[in-house]
Amino acid sequence: MAYILLIESDAELREQIRDKLAGAGHEVSAVEGSDEARKSSTGRAPELILSDQKLGDADNDFLANLAKDRRLARVPVVLLVDPKDAGTALSAYQCDIFAVIKKPVDLDHLALQTETVLRQTTRQKQSRRRERSELRSQIMRLEREMRATTLDLTDAAQNFITMLASPPSPPGVRIDVHYNPTGGFVGGDFYDFFWLDQRRLCTVVGDVSGHGIQAAVIQSMARKVISIGMRIHNGDLRAGLKFANDELADDIPNGKFVATLVGVLDVVSGQWQHARCGIPHPVFVLPDGTRQDVLTAGVALGLRRTADWANAIEVHSAQLQPESRVVMFTDGIIECQQDDGEEFDYKGVHKVLERAKLDDNVPELIRQAAQAGHRAVDDVLIICITREGEAAQSLGALNAVEEDDFTTFET
């Protein structure tokens, strides 16, 4: 049976109620007022409280503070009230008032009301236990699904990273790459390297709007259509990028876009060309250490398909002399917050390039300086192409370039 706390200042009524409930098999703790009630409920929480409505000053009222006690907040209360106070009985307290019994108390009615309330609260407890059990089952199922999703994302991340091209190593040219998607999973930044022929190497740096799986799918599409466009049009940057834009504008969701930079390097002569479409501009480092920010016009891919879209693209040409380099990146690195609250920005990039030596891994130096490992809130991609010395002057010396490394497309 139940453990009941009875609070009644009238000693005779208190004894009558205790005897009635004890006769029904309940364990009853009968006290006179708030202080005794508080002490009685300290060690063991009652399953039901029977209480006189008026227990003294409000500041010392056990019922008034009942809802503040986590152990007792859900204990049902049956109030014993004077008829003239019955109208305010339910609004006087914040605790769960399950019933009001007017004085003088009918003991049989009180016993019946007590059994009714106890059965009702027992059903509620059972219902809460079922709900908790169901909730635990749902949480366990969600945890299993999250673990499975995490494994899927990890596999996807590994697959996407595996699909990214490894930097080639043509004679006289060094290519360093740092790539880190946000959170270590799949991201929207991407890069690519492919040969247009035995001399010309195409480099792609890209950033898809958004993050996650959708961005990763779009970047995979973008990487492929840029490659196809550049090969179909034999390295013509405007024509190749227009092809890619037309394909993406038809297929990616409205509002999504692909920012990119595509460069073409003749690894024998050092001749370089690039077009920038909505991505941070590259930085060139000349043999004497001079650094040049090269800003060119261009619109991100996929926003619209028009006949004159490529007219907005400005192509930059340069000669990469021995001991010169070009550094390309997405906005994730320049937006890294630093200790002073400022972004790493181009100022940080220039500081690294100022002290970088010819044989240094520049992307790694930039990453370390920006502390991108724990500061970056976006994908980080940095590519540096360094012309270390005079390249081979004959096609036969380019042994690193095999026939399978380039494909010719016909329009």
C-alpha cells in the first residue's frame, strides 16, 4: 500500500484520519504543521499528501514551497479546506492539487478519494515509465542511426578525398596542396589537376556554396564538367568555363553556385594563364621576392546561363620564371579569426610568403600561421605552384607525363 503524509493541526481529526487510512493498509505519517512535514519528507518521499489548507505563514508554508522541491514536486495533494475557503483552494498553491475535501471531513469519503487519487497517480507513473522506456528506445535507435550515418559520412569523406587528383610532379615544377574540409567530413571546396597535352597542365581551385553532402555532390559535378570543358576547348579558359557554367546552371539547385579559379601552365616554357570566377584572387611571388595580388573579373558558375556569360571573364597571362610561384586558395583560410579578433586575410598570406624559402611547403606554412586546424570555420584549400628551375626543353624529357594522363576531346 501507499506511504501517506498527513498534515493537520487539529489533533483529534489527525488521529481519526490516520486510524482510517491505516485501517485500509496504508502507512501514515501524521504531523501538525509545515516544519514537521518538511522533516518527515526529508528521508522518504510520500506517495500522497493530505493537508489542511492553512498551515501558518506563507513564508513557512510547506505546500507553498512544494513545487520547488524536485523530489516532491509531483506528489499529489488532497486539500482539507474550510467551506468558506473552498473557492480559493485550487489557486492558492502551485503544487498538484488532485482533490479538495470540505470540513467537517467525511472519513469514508476521504478514504474513497484517497484510493481514487492513488490509482490515478499509479496510472500516471506507469504511463511515464512507458514514455521513458519508449523515449530510451527512440534515443538508442537514433544513436544507432547516427553511428551508421557517421560511418557513411566517414566513408564518403574518404571516397571524395580519394577522388581528388594527386598533384603531378613535372620536371622543374613543385606543387603543394593543403586540403581540409570543415569537421573532417565532405565539403564544398575542391581541386583538380589534369593534362591538356604533354606540356600543358590544368589546375582547378573551387568552392561550392554551402556545406555537407549537397555541396560535395555539386563539387563532384563541377570538377568533372570543368575538366571536360577545358579539354573539349583545348585549354581556352573562356570557352571551357562557359561550357561548365552552362552545364551547372541547368543542373544545380537555384541559388547555389560554384566559385572557381582555373589555371593552365606550360611546364616547359613557364607560360601561365588563369581565369578567376568569384573566388579569392591568387598571389604571385617573383624570383626577387616581390609579391603581386592579381585581381581579375569573373562571375561564379551556375548562377545563370546566358550567351554572353563568358564576356565578363578576364584572363590573366604571366610568365612563371624560375624561382617564382603562384599561390591559390579559397576563402576559408583568409577568414580564419586570429587572437586579435581580425581575420588572417591577405596580410597574413603575404607575411608567410615574405619569409618562405624556395623549397618550403607554402600551404603548410600558411595553415600553421593561420592556426587553421582549430580556427577555420569553413573548408580550407591552399595550392602553391612553384617553378623551381629551368624545366626540360624537350617533350621527351617529360617522362612523368604518360599517354593516359591526358585525353583529347573533339567538338
